[in-house]
Amino acid sequence: MHYEKFSQEINPKTYIENSVKKNELNEGGVIILIGPSGCGKSEIGKSLCSLLTDSNVCYLSMGDILRSSFENSTNDLVLKKYDLEKHGISDKVCIYDMNNNNEDLVKKAILYKDDITKNFKSHKGFVSQLDWLEFCVKNGLLVPDHWTIKLIDGYLEHASKRSKRIVILDGYPRTTIAAQNLLITLKRLDIPVIKVIHLFITREQMNIRLENRGREDDTTNSVERRYEFYLDKVQPTVDYLKQVLGNSFVSIVDAHQPITNNQGKIDVEASIGEVVKSIIDLLKT
């Protein structure tokens, strides 16, 4: 089968509008989308937002949050309020500084020192915490839990103050530690978990999708690291959430439900629409 280019602009709403009515959940809470890179979390999350327009919906993508931190943070209204330095991510603090970073973080950064130096030649040897964040995101490495926890906490607090009834959380948590802290934060903010959606694709399907997506951080090495990370960290996180929340709160959904067009190519919009329909059915139960 041939795949169309996987684009961030895809909106399956036009496909699913005719077969799925807009839904309003009677009670608010958080819908958690978890899965490997390339499974379509972003497109699925945004489509869910469009279908839940009768409710007050907030969409939070961990990947978007991290990328905006180093790409264009000054234009992010939430990051202006919850600035990065408040969360311990500074462009003025060296990642190798033992006084301002924990020992494990420094040791890990040192392991990649040569690669980091090549990546930030213009920095003349100084690599900041923000540089390390960028390096991790672009190379498929784990961003320190204490950073992601603080960032997500800030965003959730911001959403709760704006009286958002439903939060769609895309790509977080990715470790059991992050999951533990997320559940604590949700309890503190009185935000219940509606459903954890575990989106599944095979390694082969992931490679094909990321190859067609064409983003600069989708290198062969980073893609391989991301899938290994998914197996080592994300799947145990799903198991932890199932153990704590109960089986009924965690559902696995096949993220590869291909629909072909007349030319025999995968219709990405329609295919994502099928996945969204499956999720909507789960949310009704």
C-alpha cells in the first residue's frame, strides 16, 4: 500500500461528520492519549476536540509543549505565564553544572557531549538546560521527568482556572513516575480521568508514517530510539495506569485502520476518522 504524506494539517472532521454526531460528555475530566511516535496522536486529539465542541475542551500536546519551549516560547501565552525558568529550564544554566542539575542528568548529558557540541557549534562549548531539552526532543531521548511534570502541572492548572471541562492530553505521561505525579495533580485539581486511550501501531507502520511525515527530528536513529523507548517506558506506564485506575479506564485502540482511495493509496484523513470513531464509541460506554 502507498501512503499519502502524513501532514499536521490533516483534519478528518469532514470524513466523520456524516457518521458520528458531535458528542457532549456529561462530566468533565481528562482523556489521555498514549502511543508510539507516528501513531497519529496529534491528528486524533485535534479531531476529538472538533467532535466535542458542545463541551468546553482543552487540547494539550506534550510534544507541542516541548517543541514550543525552544522554537518560539515567547509567543506562547501559557509559557509567558508559566515561564520556563520557573520550571527549572534555563538558557543561562549549563547542563553540566552539578550545582544546578541532578547528578544523573549531568551524567547522561556528558555521554552525549560530542553529539551535543556538534549540534550547537555556535554556542562555543556552553550548552544550556534549554539546549539539552531541544537535543532530547530532536533525538528521541527522554526529557527529564521533573521538567515534563512541572510543565504539564502548569498547563493543567492554567486549564482548570479557565474552567475547561474536558482536557485531551496527548503524549503524556510517558513514564510511571510521570504517571504517578499526573494522578496526584489531577486529584489535587479535582479533574477525573475519563479514559486512557492506548493507540497501537507496529514498528513497521511507525517507520512508514514518520518517513512520510518529513519532520526534521524524524531521523533513522531517533525513530528507532523512540520505538525502543515506547517498549521500555510507555507500555509499562499504560500497565501502571491500568493497575491504578482499573481495566475499564484503559482501552487499546488500533491506530492503523487503513482506508484506500481510488488510486490504491491510503486516505490518511479517512483512516484517522475510523480511529476517532472507535474512540468515540469507547467514550460512550
